[in-house]
Amino acid sequence: MSIYVGNLAYSITQDNLTEVFAEYGKVKRVHVPTDRETGRMRGFAFVEMETPEEEACAIDELNGAEWMGRELKVNEARPRETRSSFSGGAGGGGRRNDRF
């Protein structure tokens, strides 16, 4: 399982998150996504801990807690949704020859 941590201050670091979550068990991994164009932190992160019990404890204790002036949103991460590589309808584009 992975933990989603949302509503983070843009100034947080992986070390900050590791320190906070380490109070609830061993932190295996912290991922802080950044914007491709600006390199700026996107306001959320993912944390993986050693055991499901440690993750559940961290979620229970930290969801709704105030940290760095913001109310954290902490819950079990959902699987990433697949996105279509085409925008718009189901057809996906292509040349339309219905004008003639």
C-alpha cells in the first residue's frame, strides 16, 4: 500500500516528510512529484512504510492534522487512472472525408 499526502506546503522536502512519518514506523520510500515545466513541487506526495499497520496508524494520526500552516489530507493512495492519449471523443481523431 502507499499513502497519499495532500495539501502540502510547496516548501516541503522528502526529508521533512520522512521525519514526520518516521514517528509512526519505518519509512521505506517518499515520492514528491514535481511539475515537468517548472520543477516546482505539486502540493502532494506519496509515502510507503514498512508495514500496513504502520501506514494505517500514520493515516489515522495525520489526516486532518495541521502541518506547516496547512491541514493535511492523508489517505490510502488509489491506483493511478489510465488516461487516453487522445483528447476528445472515442474516435481519437484522424482525417475526416465527409465533406464531399
